[in-house]
Amino acid sequence: MAVEHEGRAMFVAGGTDLFPKLKRRQFEVDTLIGLDFLPREIHTGSTECVIGAGVTLASAARDPHLNDQFAGYAAAAGLVSSPPLRNAGTIGGNLCVDTRCNYYDMTYEWRKAAGFCLKKDGDICLVAPSSPRCWAVSSSDTAPMAIALDGMVNLTGPEGERELPVAALYRDDGIDYLAKRPEEVVTALRLRTSSDIRTAYVKLRRRGSIDFPIAGAAVAMRLEGDTVIECKIVLSAVASYPLEVPGAGAFLKNKRPDGETIRQTADIAAKPAKPLDNADLNYYWRKQMVRVVVEQALQLATTSRGGSMVKLLGLIHP
Ligand SMILES: Cc1cc2nc3c(=O)[nH]c(=O)nc-3n(C[C@H](O)[C@H](O)[C@H](O)COP(=O)(O)OP(=O)(O)OC[C@H]3O[C@@H](n4cnc5c(N)ncnc54)[C@H](O)[C@@H]3O)c2cc1C
Ligand code: SF4
């Protein structure tokens, strides 16, 4: 169907992101292809955990195995949006969710009055008018954690099935942000099982519920004794794709994660983050907060097997 209706159809899973965007005419298609048939089970084997793309965020957040093995991943799913939307929104939809921008996530009338923008109906970027590209922000909470865990996605399309590292699913482009072919469906997320992995996700948002991340850090690390032998850090909401910061993880390798090394790692991780003035709160302040969320995620991962932490800092924003 997707091939037959090329460019005029979209897939719909939970519809929690897609339906509001259809109403605001950010998406204009004449056909929706329902993905109700996608698997809704979580299978745990000896080497990997397979999460069906149709699993809801709420089910993933409360799944005992995910909480035991990948606490940071379950936490990230549990921090998406609000309870009703987590009951409908899916793991596949969260991996494919649209990038966001204050100038784009607006009503049709607002966008029209502003003259539209590159991402939809216009021909310049309102955030960076001299830029030839769109800088809309990757805002998925679970994608950074799936990348930190070296997750793989299964894709099914007209040419059959294939698998891809989650990291390779994204492009650094606010418009064409997915590297999969438009007619391919994400059918599952696969995470490698490991007894000694520690994970944590820290999300910064304005309110206690509903809000998208304005900065976030996903950490997956392994320790031998009190020494880090592997560490991956991926940032949310600071680029058009989940931004991995390999230099920061490499810095912490073979070191004891104490206050000082964690602070130094967070400084390195924050450097590549370049938030623009197109999301909630002040972008200069958001840049400073990246270092803070990384530091907190590293502390969480080090001191426990990892969970979530959500910061509600809108009220003390300068
Ligand atoms: C008020 C509000 C707050 C929100 N807050 C957050 C938040 O804090 N964090 C966050 O991450 N998200 C947030 N969201 C976005 C959304 O609710 C989630 O990202 C959710 O996981 C999307 O999943 P879904 O199944 O509803 O996707 P849908 O809305 O059905 O689809 C989203 C996109 O993915 C595509 N798609 C869906 N499933 C697949 C698949 N299996 N294969 C290929 N393409 C697919 C669709 O075509 C569409 O482009 C929020 C949305 C709203 C309205
Ligand atoms: S970054 Fe620019 S082009 Fe992209 S949605 Fe925002 S204003 Fe539009």
C-alpha cells in the first residue's frame, strides 16, 4: 500500500504524534495505513530482548524484565508525554517520531502568519534564515537509550526484511530525519542481553508530565570492579538526531567514575551539543544544562543499575 500511495500515505501506530499533526496540517496525506498488526510482545532470550514495535510505551515502562535488565530504557519509555498517550503510543512510533521546532509545531494559521518554513510549505528556515537546511530537533526519549545500548531495529518493506543499528536509523536533517525508506515499517527493537550493563536516562522538561525533552542524557556503561570498561552516552533534543558523544565515553573508560571524572566526562559530552532557539526555554541555558543531565545520568548509572530522573526546571529558569 505504501508503494502504491507513494507520498500520499503515512503509517499510523498509536497516532499520538501523527493525529495532532494532521489536524494542524503539518502532515497532509489522503491515506493512513494502520499498523495494528505489529507485534505487541516483549520476548526475552538468553542473548537478546526483542520488543515488538507495537508494544505501547506504558507496557515497556512497566515490563519487569526491561526494568531489571535495561532500567534506563524502561524509564525513558515511562517519561514520554503523559499516561494516556503512553497507553496508545508505541515503541516503533517513538523511534520514528517527527522532529520538533517552535516555528513548526504550531497551528496552520500561526505558521501561515509567520510565512511558513522549509519543513512545511515555506522556503526559508525561520530559526536560521541563512541556513539551507532545517534544524528541527530530534525529541524521542527512547531512541537515545536504544542507541546507547547498541540496539538494532528490524525493518520490513516491499523488498523484504533487513536489520539496522538504531543509530543508523537517523540522519542529521530536520526534514528527512529517518534513514529508512519511506515504505519500510519498523517491526521490532532488539537489545542485547547483558548481566552487567548499567543504564540511566535523565530528562529535562518544563512540567512534570506531557512535555517533550529539552535536553536529555542516556547512559549505558559496564564496570569491572570499580573501573569503567565501556560507556556510551547519547544526548536527546540537542540536534536533529540523537547525538552520540563517543569522546566522552572513551574518556571515562578505564577510570573510576568518581565526582571528578564524572564532571570531566560531562564537560566533554556537552561540548558538541548546540541547541538552537527553536525549543522550549532559553537555548543558552539549555546548552548549560546538557552538562548537568549527563553528570546526573552518569551518577545514576554508577550508583545503581540505573533508573530515571526527571528535572522540572522551568520555574527556576533565568
Ligand atoms: C502532548 C504530547 C506530548 C508528547 N511528549 C513526548 C515526549 O515527552 N517524548 C517523546 O518521545 N514523545 C512525545 N510525544 C510524541 C508521541 O506521543 C510519542 O513519540 C509516541 O511514542 C509516538 O508513538 P505512536 O505510536 O503514537 O506514533 P504515531 O503518532 O502513530 O506515529 C509517529 C510517526 O512514526 C511513524 N510510525 C509509527 N510507527 C511506525 C513504524 N512501526 N514503522 C515506521 N513508521 C512508523 C508514523 O508514520 C509517524 O510519522 C508527545 C506527543 C504529544 C501529543
Ligand atoms: S528549524 Fe527552521 S526549517 Fe526547520 S522547522 Fe524550524 S523554522 Fe522550520
